[in-house]
Amino acid sequence: MTAKKIKQVLWEWRGVFITAPTVALLILVLRSLGVLQLLEWATLDLFFRWRPVEPTDSRIAIVVINEADIRRAKTWPISDLVLAQLLETIKSHQPAAIGLDIYRDLPVEPGQDRLTEVFTSTPNLIGIQKITGDAHGDSVNPPAQLNELGQVGAADILLDSDGRIRRILLSLKDKNDKTIYSFPVKLALEYLKPQGIGFELLDRERFKLGLGKTSFVRLTENDGGYVGVDAGGIQILSNPRNHLCRNQMPHCHVFDTVSMTDVLENQVTPDFFRDRVVLIGSTAASLKDRFFTSYSNNWVTAPAGVEVHADAVTQLLSGALEGRRSISVWSDPVEGVWIFIWSGVGAILGWRFLRIRSKIMILALVSGGSIGGGFLVFLAGWWIPIVPPLLALISSAVAMVGYTAYIESENRQTVMNLLGQHVSPKIAQAVWNSRHELLKEGQILGQQMTATVLFTDLQGFTRITEQTDAQTLMLWLNEYMKAMAAIVLEHDGVVDKFIGDAIMAVFGVPIPRTHSDEIAAEAIAAVACAIAMGKKLRSLNQQWQAQGRPTVAMRVGISTGNVFAGSLGSRQRLNYTVLGDTVNVAARLESYDKTLEGGVCRILIGEETYHYIQGKFPTQCIGSVQLKGREQPVNIYQVLT
């Protein structure tokens, strides 16, 4: 491809090349400011709810303390004695790990000594503490005995600004800069201990951790749809299982669940807790220990804190033992390129190739495809941008439609300014249909083509001007010009210009004629136009004579050949015209030997024109003559009327 061709392509596609990066940059700026964050989170939540249902994790069991349990115990928090009895019963069933999701930094008599004995004699029991204070409460110390044994995890839960849980903590540092594993991590590691599975650092720079068959990359402040999130500690994206009970009534449980009363009254089978991770926590509505997740739409269906921790435990175990993928994200540069690509697609769709209805339909299909594709990628474990590319796609398409409409409006105005009343509706429509090939920078491109040029002039016009007052002369001349111009348009010619009493018309422009029969048709139209002009002038003379106004004869010169056609001037004043030797020949034919008679309308044509009209009109050869300004003689012919 030549440099000229490349430049032409770049110019034609300039709207796309300007719109796509501009819109993409604007979307990236909006995204960096957090404007799109809520929409991106909402899309992630939607994808979670669309995901296929997964089976219940049989490794997890939950002992809940509900309203009935609190009424039975007649106190909250429940006493150390009741709690010790509950733990002893569960312990006797030989679970793999026990998670006590109840704060126990202070004794609740009676039963402190008995509970302390249970704490010190249960190596697979994990308690909780709260490391960071927040809007939901201050930090809470761990049970002293469990803390001394290293059997404590952080129960801190990460909430996004819309109050939903989409991240889980693996670890964080306390006020003494000591690293504390989260409560779910401690339980998962306790379960995995017999298999010898624990964390290993795979990539220090990215802080990538391995755990059995899976790995986790530390979440940073701008990963995925997040913007400037507090990424303290080691966080990963939450990936809870979808379950039939999600968004159902509270009595429908995601995990195998029993109440505290059922356990204390031995209403569970002996092997219910065996080799399981057992979590103990409250679900009573009065305690308001509930959290919104991607699956919950209201407070009633929101899971309790113990269920949130259970989701995190099953995510860790499924990854370590079955290789279930965690949610991954692209790097910022890759996401930026992705948004730019979709902005380019939108700009191309909004360009000039299709009608507006087709553009809307295709845009809707592509938008739906992008959402569907994003969901399929999500099923494979990737959270990629959906809202920013979709917004870039639509914005670029709309911008390009507006840009195209503006350009077409400008081009239409250009065509009208250049051609105005000087072309027939048929030619005007043909020019508009070919505007993309003809127009550039508000001008009709210069082209070399074969056309037929017609010149007319009035015989004796100087004498008439001397004998007629100015107002009458202008009215008379305008009547003549309007009649002749109308005939040119009837024969699909272009009125190039009026020069005093002379008219220059062109046939075969501005759309090039490339085939011989097309060129012949334009030559025939020019001669037919000249004959019609003569007939009209006879009619006008009769009318003028009756009105006592001057009568005249006219001379016509017609030449066919190469011309250079295009618009000349500035944007303030443009004219479409043709240049070249063919124009000069037509003018010379019109003015040749003014003594040569031809009646009211003398028509002389050049040899090229004669070649194309031969046999269509009666003609006679005038001879080979040397026209003014030309070195070589040419054969000229007179059309007989």
C-alpha cells in the first residue's frame, strides 16, 4: 500500500481513530474516579446469581444459636457452662475442627472453670478475636487460654462501601504487628493438617500463595472493579458457592445445620460431626449478626456471620483439595486495552456503513454478546470488566452516529452550495449517494474524466444592450437564462456558469463516466439539449416580438473529451467547474466564423462529439479548420435543425 493510499485510508477513518481512544480514555478516567464501581459490583453479583447451582459441601456443619436457644438458655451471651457442655458434646463426635464464632474474652458465670478446661484440652478448637475496630464495633480480645495455645483466628469481615461482602481475609496484622490468620483460614488449615497441606509462597513480588491444588494472588487496591479499596492484610475475592437455598427463606440452610438445643439434647446422629469442620455461631434475628452478600437481596435472606465464615472455609477447602478456582482479575494495562478494543468496535459499528436501525440491532446483539461472553469467562474463574467496555461500546457508537450525521450534514450543505439549482434532482441524488467518494474536507475532489461541454452565446447581444434600458434588459436576460438553464437540467446536464449572456453547461459530471456507451449518452444528451434550446428560443422570440421586446439568435459549441472537474475557491465561496482543453474547444466552436448561418440556433460540434452522436442527428461537415489558440486543425460539424 502506497503512502498516498495509507493517508487516504487514515483520513476516511479519522472519525473512528479519534472517537475510539477519546471515549476509551474518558471511560478509564471515570473508572479511576470510582464512578463505575457500584455498577461493576452489581454485575459481579449478577454473575454469581446466574452461576449454576453447586452441591452442599459435606465437610461443613453449623451449630446455630437461634431465638429458641436463647429463650431456653434465658440469657445472652450464653453461660460458660452451657457453652462447655455444647463443646464437649461436639468434641465427643470427633470432628476435624471446631470453630467457635462467639466472642469469649470475658467469663460468663457459671461454668468458667469447666469452659477453661475444655479450651485447654481441645487442640482442634479455634476461637475468634476482632483485630480492627469499625462501624460495627471495637476490637475484641480472644479467649486467653486459646490465644496462649495459638488457636485463635481473626473474625474480621470485609465490607464494601455498599455494605456487601465480596472479599475475604486470609490474614492481617494486629496492633503489635503480629500476623494473625483469619478464622476461616485457621479452620481450613486445621482440617488440612492431616494431609500435610499448608500455605507456601509461590511468587513474592505478586504475593502469590499456594494451598494444595490451588493458589491465591493477593488483592490490591485497584483490582477488578475496585478503586482505591483498603487492601490491608492479605485479601482475596470471595467465591461462595451458589446453592438452591440462596435467596430463600432463612429456614433453608446452605450447609448442614442443627440448633444448639438439638445438640445438647442429643438429637443428632453420632456421626453427624465426624471428620467435619463444625462452626458454632448465632443466627438469632435479635442479635443482628447478618451481612449482605452477592446472593442476598434483603435483610431476611442475608446470611449470619457464622455462615459467611463457613462460605470462606469451603472456598479454601474446595480449592486446596479439588482445585476449585478462585476469582482472578486482569492487570490494569490488559483491562485498559480491553476497554479500548470495545470502544473501537463501537466506533466502527456507529460509522457510515449501516442504516441507523441496523446499527441499533447490531449494537444490541454485540452488547448482549459482551455480557454473555463476560459471564462465560466468569464461569472459568475470571472477573473481567463488563460495564466499562459496554459503556465504551455504546458511547463510541453514539458518538460516531452523531459525528457521521454532522459530517453528512456538512457534506449535504457542501453539495447544495456547490451545485445548488444547477443540476437536476437525478444528478443531485447521484452525487449524494456517491458523496463519500466525491467529497473531502468540504470540497468535491478534483477528478480527470471524459465529459461533453456545451457553450452558448447570443448573437447581437451588444447591440441589444445599447438599445435597452438596464431594468428591461435584466428582466429579458433572466427570462432567457432561466429557460435555457431549465432545458439543461431536463437533459441531466450541469449548469457550470453564466458569463454575461453566455451559458456553459457540462454533461457527464461530477460522477465519472467510464464506459463508451455512457460517454456517448452524455454527448447525445448535450446535442439534444442544444436542439431543445433552439426550439425554446424560437418560442421566446415569438413571445418577445409580440411584446415589442428584442429577438435574438444563438450560437452553440459542443466538444467531448478529457476535462478536470472539481470545486475551486474557499469554504466561504466555492464553485464547481471543469477545466481543460475540451472547454476551450467548445468555446472556440461557439465563436467560430460568426458569419456561418444556422438559423435561430447554430450548433457546431467537434470530431469527438460527432463520433459519439453519428447517426443520431442530421449533420454536415464544415471541414478541417484551425481554431483560435490551437496549433493543429480539427474537423468540425454542424448539427442541422
